[in-house]
Amino acid sequence: MRLGFRPTSFSLKYRDQRSSIGMCLTETLDEMVSTGTLSPELAYQVLVQFDKSMTEALETQVKSKVSVKGHLHTYRFCDNVWTFILQDAVFKSEDRLEQVKRVKIVACDSKLLTQ
Amino acid sequence: MANNVSAVYIHVLDDVISKVRDEFINYGVGEGVLNELQALWEVKMRQCGAISGNIERSALPKNAAPITPVHDLNVPYEGPAEEYETPTAEMLFPPTPLQTPIQTPLPGTNDPSMYNIPTGPSDYAPSPISDIRNSIDLKAGRPGSYMQPPSPWMSQRPLGVDVNVAYDEGREEPDRGSSHQHATQDFFMNSSGKRKRDDYASHINSGGYIPQQDGSGDVTIELSLTQLFHLQGVANEDYNTPGDHVELRAATPSVGTPKPSKNDAGEDDEPPLNEDDDDELDDLDQEEEETNTQHLVLALFDKVSRTKSRWKCTLKDGIMHLNNRDILFNKATGEFEF
């Protein structure tokens, strides 16, 4: 299934904040651009490709299912993006359980990406 | 499994590198730069723990073209390290400025010859990175950039106003030379310079880029958000009681939207937005969690619904960063109690 790719706020997401892989790429590109090794346009192309690759990988390579439970502290819906802040949340996946005191969930509308 | 996450990340990395290879060639940039990008990226991921240990790339089923020894993770980074020492010197003291001149379409001056002034950008640019962002923003024609949200303001280029003056003055001289009206030269320059500045200023306001501090902008944003919300309220299930959603206010939008200012003066006629209610709470939480990174989940949502104070959502294709670990999921269900 091929997604219609739109560089919306969705594409910011994976490069954003603390997605390790996205952050590492952004840092790498920033360094290379600031030293003149890489042109800004090309860096941007890399990021665009990263979004595509990341999306595709998540769709095809990852099969795990997770359940989340917690207290909803804040909810926000803006620009088709849901932001939840949970407190005392429990994340259960098939082989692991994670507990956090506070977590932010940012979710973009999946329908915006499918044709 | 951590290994699985590493494998996925490696796969993504390889996929990206192989897919941008053509772009690099089109831009006339050599494979060396591409390899450097790959190596740097990988090193960083290793350092922050996103990738663990030895991953066998050959085992991954995908279409990345197998190429250089950089792929072989079993080889410590000795060879590449040497190569980096030389390019480092070159990188630190580049013989020429950035290959592509910073293309800043200064409003009011559509003369394409402006772009060929190589020393211009370096005079006023606070940092090359912000310039790059601006040029990317302006070229790409969209507000988002690949860094954090402040870009809408950076693309505003407040410094550009002063630059306009400098450039205008610089440009006026050839005009002056060719102009027959010597008597009115200064007048001409000043007025046109001023005009251009005014035009630029009005351009700003009409463009609406600057987050206005006077309250009128706030109203606009609030209204549009409310409209957005009402539209969405119809579309989503169980989600059409606007009265409950006090939290959905203009104060703190998500990624990619300009932040409306918290102004003190203009709130007289409107119900108090309670903008600051959560700030203290957030700060408190931040302090506690400061030791490790903030836990974060980035995903897509299929459905978000609510019954009274019980929220349910289905998410998919997400990356979770919890307890300093990255976990990926294909599907997730959430049940929250508000």
C-alpha cells in the first residue's frame, strides 16, 4: 500500500523532539550543512526521504501491539493532531511493560495520509 | 525487543541512504559526502543508544544496495576516523561560502541579481543554520521546517528589514547614476527606501506572520481554532460537546502552528482563558522528570472517542520513547481516564 505522502506536521513528528532516530538525523544534517559539506536543499531531501522510509518501515516491519492505560491529564486537538498528556501510564506490549509518571502522546490523523 | 528496534532503525537508515543516493548524484555531490552522512548518523544513533551492538545488515531483507565498507559494523571506526581528520579542516575553514547562495527573496526587491551578492548573507546572518532554515522554508513554500517550531518567525526575517535598507541604498547608486534627475536623487532614494520599508512592513502584517501582541491576532486565532474544532466535532464520534473541552484553547497549539501570545491587556471582553492553569503543573512535572528525557509517543490515530470521562483511542505506526528506550508498535489501544 503506497501512501500519498504529505509533508505536513506529521513529517515533523518523527524528526521531532525525542524520536532518537529522527533527532540523530537532524543533528547530523545540521552539522553537515553548517560546515558547508551539505547543501540545505539536499539536507531537506534527505529528511523527506527519511519520513517516507520511516513511515514505510513502521508499517511493514513492525508488528507489535501495545496497550496504554493511564490518567488523562490534558488533551488537545489542533491542526488534526491529538496531543495527550498522561500521568501514571502503563504501556503493555507482548514482552514488556513500561510505567511512566508522565508521558506525552502526539498523534496525527492517519486518514490524512491514506488516499 | 531492543534488537528489533535497532534492526528497524538500521533498515530505515540504509533505506534512506540508498534512496537519496540518486539525489546526491543529481546535485553533483559525491559519494563521500553520502558516506559521511551515513556514518555520522549511525554514530549518533549508537551514542544515544538507539542502535545496539552488532547488527548484521546482510540479514535484513530489503533493497538497500550493498556498497562500501562503512556498512560493516564489525570494523571499528578506525579507517573512517582518519579520513575525517582531513575533511574536518576543510569543513572548518571552507574555501568558499556555502555552495548555493542563500536565496532570500527580500520583499519589494524582486531583482534576481540580488541573489548573486555572495557577501550579503554573511553580513547579517546570525547563524548559517537559521538562514538555511529560512531559505528552505521560503523555497519549499511551507511553514514547517526540519527543526523545532520557531521557524514561522524566523522566516519572518526581522533582521531583513535593516538589510533592505542596506540593499536599497546599494541599489540606488546605479539608479542614481542613470537617473537624470540629480536634484531629486536623495529624495528619490529616501522615499523609495522608506516606501520599500513600509511596503515590507505592510507585507508582514498582511501576511500575518508576526504573532501579534495586541490581541486582535489572538481573537483571529481563537476563532479559527474553534471553527476547526467544531468541524472536527462533527466528524469524530462521541465528540460533539464543545462545552466540555475547556482545554482546547488557543493558548498552546501543537506542532507547526504559531503560538498566540499570552497578552495581558486584551482579555477584558472575553472569558478568562485560564491559559496559565497548567503551566505550574507542567513545570512541576518537568522538574521531576528532568533526570531522564521526557517520555513521548509519536503515532497516528485511527479513532479517538470519549464517553463521559473515559477516553478510548486506537493508534498505529508509532514510536515510543519511554524510560530511555525506543519501542515501536504497529497498533496501540489506549484507555484513559480524564
